[in-house]
Amino acid sequence: MILFIIIYGSYGITYTKGQPGQFHCPCCATTCAYRHRRVRRFFHIFFVPLIPLTLAGEYVECGQCKGTYKLDVLSIAKALAAGTAPPNVTESQRCVRRVLAMMTLADGRVQDSEIDAITQFLAYAENRFVAREEVAAELEAAKREPVDIEQYCRQMMGFLNEQGRQDVLKAAQLVAAADGNVDLSEQKLLERIGIALGMRPAQVSTNLAAPPRRLNAPFCPRCGFAGRWIQEHQCWGCDNCRAQIPV
């Protein structure tokens, strides 16, 4: 009597869908090639795939660092690119702009002090002149596309490194304090924004402990770039010249 054993079952096969494209990799923080990868289960006999079964998953794979991300990273990048910011503004800066706008609209009132605070912060963060008209356009865009600010921060989390997340939280705090006071409801919202950005509670508390600094940044006398406040040295410095700015 001859026994014939049939080995069968299913396993996943990973393959690329479509042609490679370009996207902004959250890890590399630059534009990279990507592949749209899919994992599909196949019924096999003796490990030979015969019948395609269910789709087990799909993701975006960076061609440079090989990091993997949800497909949302592509649609979010397109939405960011369609925003009101100039084309040379990074995704992190676009995220900051939108969070600032949503924080301003949170109480249903837009005050001149809030617009001044946003204009000043963006001029410092982007190292260029920012007109009030840009801020007004960002506010209008945020009105046209209403979204919960915590949900937005969770979506944007993958675009930001640790410093970028701190910048977003500090920017939100700056707007909350524009009227001279951060009330309890604003404080709670800031804490939830920090958590939505993927920061640990202790990190959120540390970042919110210091009041936001009014950014009247001096300009470098050598190159004309706006200075950056260096907390550890308690002085203004120029990132371009890598030198302290006398004030």
C-alpha cells in the first residue's frame, strides 16, 4: 500500500503594485522613491501558489530607508501640497501652519493678537517674511476643511521628527497664550494635542511647563537670516553662519 501525502495550505506573498513613485518619507525627512507593496494570501499545494485568496495588507515602502507606512502617507502628502503655504515650505511647517489656524478658530473668534502671534512665529520658524494675508488664507482653508485638531495631529504625526512635534505643540501654546492667558480648557486641549502627536505625558508636561517665548528674532548681521533662540546657551544664534548674534 502506497501512502501519498498532500501538503496544502496558504501563505502570504508580498509584491509591488503599479510603478514606483515619489513621496516625502517621514523618517528620511526628504523626497524619496517609494513602492506600493501588497501582501496577498495564496492557497498552495506543495508550497506552489495556485489560487489567490484575501488581501492581507498593503503599505508604502521607502526606497531609501526601507521604512514602511500606511497608505495614508500618500494622500496626506497630496493634501499638504494643496495647502496655502508657499511651495518651499516643508510638510512639518505646513502642519504647524494648520495647527495654528485650528487653534485660532477653536473658540470661534479670531483676534488681531492671535494673527500677530502666528505671523511672528511663522516668520521665525520659516526664516522669511510672512504677510498677514498668508495667515488669513490659512484660516480660510481651515474653515473650508474642518477637522478635529487631535485627529489632524494623529494623521500628521508620521511627518514629524521629535523636534517637529515639539514645534507644533509650542506653536499651539503660543496661539493659546496670545490673549495673555491660557485657561484650563486650553491647557487640557494642549495636553491632548501633545498626546495625539505621539509624545509621552512627561514630554508634554515638560514642553508646556515653560511659557511660549515671544519671537522677536534678531537678524544675523552677516547673512541677514533670522536668528534662532538657543535655549542651552541663552542667546540668539544664526544657523546659516553658525555664530552667535549680538543683541
